[in-house]
Amino acid sequence: METTGTAPGVHPKPLWSVAPDSDRQAGDAVVSNFVLHWFPAKALKDSLAWRYSLWLGTISAALLLLLTVSGLPLLFLHVPSVERAYGSVKDIEYVVTFGYWIRSVHRFAAHFMVAAVFLHLVRVFLTGAYKNGTGRGQHREWNWVIGVAMLLVTLFLSFTGYLLPWDQLAYWAVTVGTNIASAVPLAGPKIRELLIGGRTIDQPTLIRFSVMHVVLLPGLLGGLFAYHMWRIRKDGGLATADRAAALPARAEVPAGKTKTYTLLGIARGTGPTIRASSVEAPDTTVNSVPDLTRRAAIVTLGTMAFISILSVFVHSPLEEPANALVTPNPAKAPWYFLWLQEIVTDTTIKIGSFTVNGAFIGGVVLPGLLVVLMAAWPWLDRSPAAAAGRWFPQSRRTQNLVFLLIVLAVLVLTFVGTFCRGPYWGLYWPWQAWPELPTRI
Amino acid sequence: MEKRTPAPFRKRDRAILAVVGVALIVSTFLFLYSYIAHDWRYYQGEFRNRVAQKFGEEKAATVPSGLQQIWVPELRHADRCVSCHQAVSWKGFEAAEEPFRTHPQEILRTHPAERYGCTACHGGQGYAIDAAEAHGPVAFWEEPLLSKSLGESYSLADKGALLQMTCNVCHRYDRETKGADAVNLAKNLVRDKGCRACHVVNGRGGSIGPDLTYVGEKAPEQYDYSRLSGQKTSFAWHVAHLKEPRALVPETVMPNFNLTTREAQSLAMLVMSWRRSPVPASFLAGAPRTDPQTPEEKEAERRMATGPGGWFVKTGCFVCHSISALGVKSPAQIGPDLSIAVEDVQSRFGRTIDDFLRAPTGTMSVVLSRQIILTPEEKAIAVQKLREAFAEHQKQKAAEQRAAPARR
């Protein structure tokens, strides 16, 4: 044979996997590449569309990558000790080469990741992408539940990272946050004690948060992320792919054989079946390499460039060292919890000597209800399968509207808490100057 | 040719990818530039030129380059001020402008910079390496550089005097600290005006006013600025309050001591220096660590306590009042001499001394309800003693009058 000497998957052209000459090479590029192997060989054109997914999941993943990469040097530099944490962060900020930039990248990536994951969730809800389509063995509803869990883990990751600089901002944001946790009936104070390792925020809290931030939660998120991606493959790709499959083929193509994928015996039964006619139709599909990988690169690298440039110009704040005796005015939770803090203040009503505990309503009942409702929604949503993978389908109009109203309320309350709350939690317009706060000298 | 699915996004996506690539390159240059663009690089170059001009190239080569810091392990201070202020220990630049000026050498002999660092005395943010962040004012960094311009903003006569606040963090128990004129003046005022009559300072004093031992710790938000005009700072509050207590706290019983501006400012500095700062033991070698009464003060008190006016000493009246007729001299003399109280109370309040002691008004109502609690029996004794003192006073006065014409 002429091809002896060339191992399978080895190609004469050096950049064959970046710019494949044929569908075969394109397929090989996916299969033989560790990084790319979770992609399908071919992808539906519709699922690559910018305007369908807005690529928010990829942006979140890119931010997670950036957080891991920027977190690693910080891990070498930050000292999780009450006496030294603040100084070590100051050193990162001022004397470590590129330290301020690394820290800013980490901080911005974290803040944007909270936003991106949230927006991803909003997108998935509005397009009904948690709904199963025509494929057999699909369990998109469970991937949605995984996604909700990932949002919570992301929030908690960000929150645990908040404390690590051990400055006033950190200390008091965590004070506000953990006080909300203590409003849980009966177990509240115990939960808070478990969370912060005592009754006051001190060294045990710092080391707990530090370990959660750098080991437990990233590990958990990594595991969930891998499962999330795997499920997307098992569920036959994005929900819009099902939709494309359900529609009549745009071009006359001969009906192909039905393919059944099995999973080395790991999964029971047969995997999801996808009608080969749509997947293999040249008009509706593209090779993952390079069309999908290029877009993934644009999104990933674009996210990195954006965060990087932003981090050069906007430095991360570092307030005074944590001081349990001096409460900053106003003391705010991290911004993504401010809608809760806002609800807590708005539902704390004093009627005579009787006080309605706002922390219970705003901090426990409402977020708990929202999370449970959100996780259970795929089972409550009775709209037809055809509504999956489309923006604003008629059959899901009411639930989308209600969902958008809740999102809007959260955003408005977050905005009010972030920009309109000043000293003594008073209301100020964003452009209105706060009363001058006194200083020492 | 094998089968090739068309790649419909190629053209536009490649252009977008190119733009992203350019953005990445730009960001790389941006953060490289931001790393290079620090003031200290310029100042170090300039200082080296100056050394070269003055002492020759050979000396200039010994000027260290790169970020410099003084690490004070006892205080956990890393003071990077010397990255720009390289002239600190270089003699010969006394007249240069900052940051090229030599530090006054005398103070450095007793407080070497290598041991004490910079911010322990000067304040400011030692961590920072750029002037704006190091000198302040910086949001969230409430230890501003105690500079002359800050002193000027308070119209201090000696603009640099604010530094003495940090001197006094270690030297708080000194009766007098060399070079800290304002703080010394303030300490004398604390003794002369009898602040301890009402306030605990360094662990001893009265309980009418708040304990001032660590009042410098009090957060700026804890003062009421509603009646203060001008700067809203703890320091400004103290200056105004010391000058006219009632103007800021209408219900206060703290008297107006008619302090001059300089006196009020000095006292404010002293008060602000009373902080719970951890001072390493090695920094305090030779400095007193408690503030007891001097043997002379103790002796004088003992003598008065055993004399005819001993009752007034034991009850504590003497803290504010002298009873000159009985040989009791108050260290503070805030209140009137009690030798003539029998007459004085009548003319001031239109009430007899018995009546006044039973239901005192004004400052005395605060003192007799909070600091000196007397039973009705003790009050009767007090009236008795005051009558005796008045009789003694009249006797002395008569004797004086008799003696006076004789002398003439």
C-alpha cells in the first residue's frame, strides 16, 4: 500500500487541522484533537448563528478559562491569613509585575461571568432550549437543572472570592451576605456558623472561603461544566438543531439512513437519534473545523481581549484593611446580591413593636422560591415541543413575559441597590452627589 | 478530490477573527506600557543625574535602581517611598526639591529609616509606588500623608506639626517629647486645665466626660458634624469642639477654656494621637509606658488630705475646687474657690448652700449625680465644712486687714 508510513490521522499538510481540505480531514481534526473532541464533526449552521445563542455559554466558558489562568498566579501570591492577606493583595496591586492587571482580569472575568451565566440562563429560558425535541433519549431538562446549579456555584465562587483581599469591602460584603443566610428559620445561625467557621468573620472564615474558592467550588464547577457539555452532545446539540430537524428539508435531499449512537455501554439503551437527512444535508450543516472552531476562537479570544483591555484601564478597588469596629457607610453586599439586599430592606417593616423580618423574606423565601421554581420549570412548562429552540414562540408567550418581568425586576432592584443607594441606605440618583462623608484628618 | 462541505462563514468570520487578534496585540502593548509608565523610573533617572553632577559618575553608579522598599517587620510596614525619595540618606541635597531632598538628619539619628520606615511617622500609603496613591488623598485610605499642605488646609501655624500626632503614638506617656512642640503644649494644657477632672486619660481621671484614653480610634462617622462648618473631619471637629464645646454639643457640661487656636489645634492633635496602635517594645526603649502621678503630685495630695481640708480631698471636690482657707489647692481650678461658697452660692443662685447642695443645678447637678455621690448625711457634713471654711476665710481676711495697715 502507498500509505504505509503514514499513521491514521497524520496528514501531509502541516495545518490540516486548522484548514482542512476535505470533510474527512475536518472530521479527523475533531476526533484526533484532545481539545476539540467534544465537538461533533459537523454542526448545524443554525446552531452557530450569532443571533440564536448569542454565544453566551461560550463566553461564560471563556471567562471560566480566563479565571482559572489568572487565578493561578494569584494563588501563588495571596496569603490566606488575616494578618497577611491584605498586604499580599496590596503587593499584587503595586509591586508584582503585571500584578494589578492579573488581579483586574480575575476580578472583571468574575463579575462578567456572573453576568454572562445569568444572561445565558435567560437566553435558554426565552428560547425554550431546555425542552426536548424529536430525538430519543434527550434529557435537556436535566441539563437546565445542571445549568441552574452552575449559576449558583458561579455566584458562590464569586462571593467566596470577595472575602479574600480582607479589606473593608470584603469584610462587610461577606457580613451582609452571611447575615442573610442566618435568616433561614431554625437552622439559620447554624448555617452561618458552618459557613464562616464561628460566630464572627475571622481567620476560620478566611481559610474556609479560600479553600472553597480555589479548590472545592472550581472543582465542582469544572465537573458540572464537563457534564453540561457532554449532555449537550447527548441531547443532540442545541435545541435549535432539533428544530431544524423537525422542519422540512430546505433542499431536496435523499433520505439517509437513521444513525444510532451508542456509548460504549456506559449509557443504557440507545442514544439520541438524529435524522440524518438534516445533519448531512450540505445546505444546513458545516464542518465543525473550521467554521465552529473559528467562531469559538472569535468568542474566546474576543472575551479575553475585552477583559484584558478593560483591566489595563480600570484597576480593582482595595479599601482599608478589614475592621470589625468600623462599618462602611453604606455597607453593600456584592452587586449580584444587591437585589436581595434591596428586597430585604424593602420588606423590613416596623409596625409598632412588631418587625417583619425582611431578611427572611428577601434572603430566604424569595430566592429559595425562585431557584426551586426555576429548576422545576421544564416539568411545569406544557408548551409543545415545536416551541423549543426559537426566540419568543407564540405558544410560550405568557411564561416568557412573566419570566422577563421577573428578570426586569431583578435587574431594576440590582440597579437601585448598586447605583442609587448611598449613606444610611438612602436613595440617591446615580448622578447625585452623596453627602460628604467625614474622614479622620 | 474528496467531498468538501462549503464553509459559508469563512470570509466574514476571518475578518472578525483578525480584528480580535489585533485587539489582543493592542492589549498586550497596553499592559506592557502600563507596567513601564511609573513615576519612579523617571525620578530614579533624574536623581542619578543629580548625583552624577554633584559627586561624579562613580558615585552615581552606586544609586540603587528598581523598586526599593524599607521592610519593618515589627510593624508589618513595607514602605516603598524610597523608590522615588532616594535622597533620604544622601547628604548634600538639603536644598533640593522633593523627591530629591535629603531628610533632616538629626531625627534619623534616633529614628533610623531602616528601622522605623517612613509611614510610621509620615502617614501615607507605603504600599503604593505612585505619588497619587502614596500621598493621597485616596478614597478608602484614611491615613493620609501628614504633609505640610495638609497642615496648611487647617491653617496650622507650624504647617508640619501634624506629624507630631504619629510621634505621640509611641511617645504618649512622655511628659515632654523633644521636637514635638505642639504635643508638648497640649500635654501641659491637659495638666493645667485639669482635663482629668472629668475625663479618664491614660487610665486615670473622672467619669463625667467620656474616657479619652483611645479616643483617637473613634471612627470619623461617630462624630456629629451637623453644627460644624468647614471640613468634615474628626480633627476639625475636635479643634472646633475644644474652642467652644457648646457650639457643637449644646447639652455638654464641658466648659469653654478660652483656648487659643494654636492651643485647640495642639490639643486636637494630642487627642487624635491617642490610638491603640501596636507599638513594638523595641521601639519604646527608654520611653515611659505608663502615665502615673509624679511623686511631687502624690505628696502634695497626701499633705492636703491630712490637713484641715482633708474631707474635700477625699470626696474629690478638690479636683475642680480649691479651698484656699483650708490649704487645699486644686490642680485644675475649674470651679470657684469653695472658701467663700457660703456667700458665693447665695449671690450666684439666690439660694442657701444647704438648699443648693440638696438640689444642685448646672454643672454641679451632673457632678453630684455622676461622679461624687453624697448621702444626705454627707451633704450635711459638706455644709458644715463649708461654713467652717468660710469662717476660716473671714478670720484670715480680717487678720490680713489688720496686718495690712500695720505694715503701712
